[in-house]
Amino acid sequence: MRLFDPHIHMTSRTTDDYAAMYASGVRALVEPAFWSGQPRTNVGSFIDYFDSLLGWERFRAAQFGIRHHATIALNPKEANDPRCVPILEELPRYLIKEGVVAVGEIGYDSMTAAEDEAFSRQLELALEFSLPVMVHTPHREKLAGTYRTLDVVRESGVAPGMVVVDHLNETNVELVKNAGAWMGFSIYPDTKMDEQRMVAILARYGTERVLVNSAADWGRSDPLKTFSTANAMLAAGFTSDDVDQVLWCNPVEFYGQSGQLILGPIPGFDEAGPLDATAGFEGNSVLRGARA
Amino acid sequence: MTASGLTSTSTMPFSLGYGTNGFADHPLPVALGLIAEQGYDAVALTLGHPHLDPYAEDLGDQLQSLRRLLDELGLRVVIETGTRFLLDPRHKHRPALVDDEATTRVVFLRRAIDIAAALQAECVSFFSGVLPEGTTAEVGWQRLTSRVAEIVEYARDKGVLLAVEPEPGMVVETVSDVLRLRAELGNPRNLRVTVDIGHCVVVEPDGVRGALLLAGPLLANVQLDDMRPHAHEHLPFGEGDVDLPLALATLAELDYRGVAAVELPRHSYDAPGLAARSIHALRAGWHDAGRIGENGRWLQESATAIATGTGTLSTIFTLARRHVGRGPIRPDNDPTGVLFGTACDHLRGQLIGRLGDVLPPDELAQALLTLYGNGDSAERRGVLRGLGALSTGSQQLPDTVVSVGLRLTNEALRTNESGVVAAAVGPFAATYLDQHSWRHAVLKLVFMGISLQAVAHLTERADDELARMASDFAAERTAAGRPVPDDVQLLLQASSSYSTSS
């Protein structure tokens, strides 16, 4: 089983997680830029973070046989801090970099005027750079936030097929489906969405334009939720082709619109199974270096 | 055709050939048949045993039937004269043109010219010889010029082109030596240049591309083989350090229309196999040469755009990857591109090398800082490779550029990303990094498990202190019951043959 986690914050995870993800079949992922738990206070903090997503984190993932991609944006929460907003001026140079597959996470947190402004500006950037968009829906006021999100996207001129609206649940899935956007679901241990509810949503709305992610970060979350959702789908009678569509082909199709996905096996790994860690990485054992 | 017009589907302007000295275990007609069968369009015919005896009584008849066979097989021919022990059974390549007594050599070369005329060969290629013991360079040079002058005149009367081949260890060792010889003789029109691309990695100061460009329109004969920098040993393609695609791209750039023949005189035991593998390697190399041509066009356009202000350097630098891709440049030896970089690393490095020609030092230094500072890991590798290109391209870099280069190199060496660290120990670090930092960089590679093949000029800079550090590292590993990397041994050996240089 090959798995693609379309939304996971690996910067917050351990190497054990990478190893477990590889063992369960994860071969590619997308790490969206977001906040870091502790609020940022300046532009430099974003720059080091973005550089780390495109540098060290991608390197770290490669040590474990996983292709790492990123989305880049000013997140909705920090769009409210005027000290952080000037990072918008730095975004263009990041949006042409290798493996940057979307503008995101953007959208609403508290639905403020500042969030409106950052959201619109970044939708313009997505149009300018022909990139898909990853939109985060708010934790509070989710339904109202989803309506407003879809309105803003419609006004921006970005095609709905270039947009994934994430963290959906039973209350707003239909809205997003009817708008023609991609539907993102974050499977969490005890909030947002779980495997059984996910299977029920798939049974009701079908497997097209659905992305399932773990959205694992530094909070209570589980990087193997793509794997457990795949198993739940099989247990519920979905075919392995259905599983492959939702957990590989769909994210590949969505993010593939960027032209920036890199999916071939990493040298030293194959698609069959995990690497023998003692064998080194094509004879030069960078694994050791990675752990240094 | 110019390099900028070369594409991966262009046809070669020159003819690929194979040298008969690599078919010493086959009779000549059989060898020629096998060479043609593999798809070669030319043959480099070495006179003498075991093939064509230049002193045979029925030489005229032999040449007539040979010419017919070449016509039937569609082969062009060049005459090679580097037969061992032909004139002196005890001393290889004696007498030489630089010896006190060289009559038999001159007579032999005249005979070679006669044969070339009879066969309508493209040229006669010959070398100068090793300076005999007790002879000064001046005397050797004087003997050479007077004898070559005589041969040139003889060849002119016969309408035959001559091509002098620089050979490692001989009086004429580089293309610039040939040009000096030619100038002293008044630049005779029929005196041209042979370049063996393998020799270039051993003796040519500007490498294979530099040597071929220097020969330029005077290039009349090319020998193709691989070679390592410290050993004059002709190797099959892929076993040495010759950049074959670059060599072929340069020949295309020069619109070279002569013969380029494989030269593997010590591999007759497997001649048919090597003829097949060599042409396969040459075709693959030509395909890659097309990409070099396309990259050359991109570099030219990019440099122009930057110089005229119609393009932004940082955007062009970032987007280089969309032009060239990210494959490793030595996939067999380094599938991840960690040690020797990716195609894109090198294209970015070449672009920076070009900037050295168009930007004043202060602007170049600022550009390096910006490109590195704004770069992702791949772009940073490109900047580091670019520092290497700058430091090998000119004599001494301006202080401002060196200062920025050192800052970036040290920054890169603090990272733990193997590709970035490996790119930081190239020619720039070898030339400019202080000995303490350089030793720590080398030890860091060993610690990270990155092969020391990544290090430029390792043996030249390795010293006793580095060996001491490597030995302590090995002791630490042994005490922990962990394996000691093979490269530690390399550092210990390096110090036993090179003295402390700090």
C-alpha cells in the first residue's frame, strides 16, 4: 500500500515517526507552512522556518525514504500580527522553489480584516504563480468560515479545482463539494475527524476530490492516521483501488497541478520495503549524518 | 554548428573511429570488418607489427587492396605512428625526434607520409619523444624543430596533413607546446594538432575543453579514451575522469569534421567487446553532449539577460532547475548526487562562473551572498559549486569574493546536510580555506559517512595533524565497538606520503 500524506507538520515530529510512516507505506507527503505553537514576532522567524521546510526537513525525510514537499504562506493566525505581515513580500521567491506545491495554509482563524487582506493577497499570488491553494478552515465558526472562504475564493478568480479546503467535517463537506473544490479531512485521535466518520463520509460522498491527511503536528495527533484510515476503508468494503485513489492518486492529482511533485523512489530505498539501516545510503551512509 | 546550436538530436559533425592498435590480436582486414560492423565510420591505422608493415616489399599492392577494403566498409582513415619497438627492438619509441641520432625515425615518418598519400588518409599523427638523459631541453627542442621542419616540407610536397600529438612526459606535452613548435616553424599550413582527450586530464592546464578550444581550427585528429589524472594509462570510457560529453560537445562547438578514434592500445584481449561498449558510451556521451549544448544556450541567454538587466539573477538562478532537472551527474558512482552534485548544481555553478566574467568583484560578492542567503539547499549547493568554478577559472580571486566565499563555505560546513557539506569541500575550499577549518571539514565528512571523493585536492592538503585527528576518531570508534570508516585509512596513508603543509 502506497500512501501520500497531503498535510503533516514533520518539523514537529521525531525520526521514529518517519521510520514508522515509511514502514506503513508513506512514500510522499506535503508539509504546509503554519504557525509554530509559540507566536512568531518577526519576519526572520518565518524565513528560517521556510528555509528549514525546504532544506533540513526535506533532507531529513529523504533519509527515511520519503519525498517531502511544502506549501508556503503566511498562516491566518499570524496574519493578525503586523510584525509578521511583511513576510508577504518575501513569498514570491519561495513560490518558485523546487518542491513548493501550493500556497498555504491560508484562510481564516478569527475572520478579521487582517486575515481577509492576507487571504486575498495570497490568492492573487497563487494565480500569479499558477499554484494550487491549501485553505485552512477555522476551528471556531467552521461553517460560517467555510461559506466566507468559498466566497473569497470565487471572487479571486482561482479555479475551484486548484483549491483544497481542509479540516472539513459532516457540516461543511457538501458545501465544498458543490463548489467544485477539493475536500480535505484531517484525521485526529479525538478531534476534527476520525477514521469511522471518514469512511462514512466517503461512502456517502464518494472518493473523488477527497484528500485524507493526518495533519500531525506538535499537538496530540498521529502520523499514521493515513494508514489507519486506509485500513478502515478496506474493513468497510472499499477496494484497494479506492484506497489508492484517496490516499495516493488524489493528492498526486491535486498537488501535481503545481508541476512540482517529485515522486520517484529515493536512491537506496525501493518501493517494496524499508531500508536496512545498517547498509547505509548508497554506500555513503548519510543516515548517520542525519542523526548526528 | 556552434555549441549553442547543438541539441540532443543533432548528428555528429565528426567521424567516430577505432584504433587498430586496440585490435592487435586480429588480422587487419578482420579488425576493419569488426570496426565497421560496430558502426564506426573511421579507423586510426597504426603502422607496423602486427598489421601493416611499412617496409614490406609488396607495400604498394597491400595499400591498393587496403584502400579498396576501406572503400567497401565506408571507413575514413588516419595514420598513427606510435608503434612500440618498431625502430628499435630494445627501446620503446626510440629513436625519437629529440634524440641525437634519429635518422630511422625521420625515414619512418616519411614512409608514413607516403602511405597516407597512397591511402588518401586524413593525416599522419606523430609525437615528439621523451628527452634523452643528459640532453638539455634547449638542445632537444632544437633537434625537434629542425626535423619537424624537414618532415613538414616532405609532407607538403605529398599533399599530406601532419598532426603533432602532445604526450605526457614528452617534450611536446600540451597543445600549447604544439602551437609554440608550429609558430617557430612559421605556422606551416599542413602542420596541425592531435588531441588525445585522456591526456588532457593528466597534463592540460585547462582540461579537455580548454585543450580542444586552444587547438581550435588547427585540430586535425582526435583520440578518444578515458584516463585518471595521475596515470598515463588509456582506459575504457567510464573508468577515468574524462568528461566525455563535454569533450564531444566541444568538438561539435568547434565544428570539428575530422576523425575521432578510440585509443585503447592495451585492451586487444577484449577488442570486439570494447569496440561495442565504446561506441555505446560515445553515443550516450553524444546524447549528453546535446544537453550540454542546450545548457550552453541557456547559460548564454541567462548571462545576457542578467548583463542587460532584462532578467533577475535570483529568479534565473532558482528556475535553472526547471531547465536542466535534478539528476546526479555521475549516476553510477553517486546515485544521490551527494558527492559530485546534480545536473542543476553544476548548471548553477557554471552560471556563477560566467558571472565572474561580467560582474565587478563587489557586485559578484553581493550576488553570491544573496543567492546563498535566499537559496534552498539545492541553490546553496549551486553557489558552492559556483565558488569552485570561479576558483578554477582564474588565477587569484578578488579579496572581496574570497572573503564572501569563505563566509559561505564556513556556513555550509556548519550544516548537517550531506549534499551541502560535500559541495563546500570543492576547489574553492582547497585553495582558500585555512588549514584548521579544512581539516575539520574533512573529518566532518568522515563523521557523517560522506565519501572523501567529494574533497578536492585531498592528498595535496592532507597533513600529519589531520592523520592524528583521524587516528583519534578511529580510536573513539573502536573503543565504542563501532566500525571505523574506510576513509580513515585513506587519511592515515595520505600523511605518510605528504609532509605537514600547515
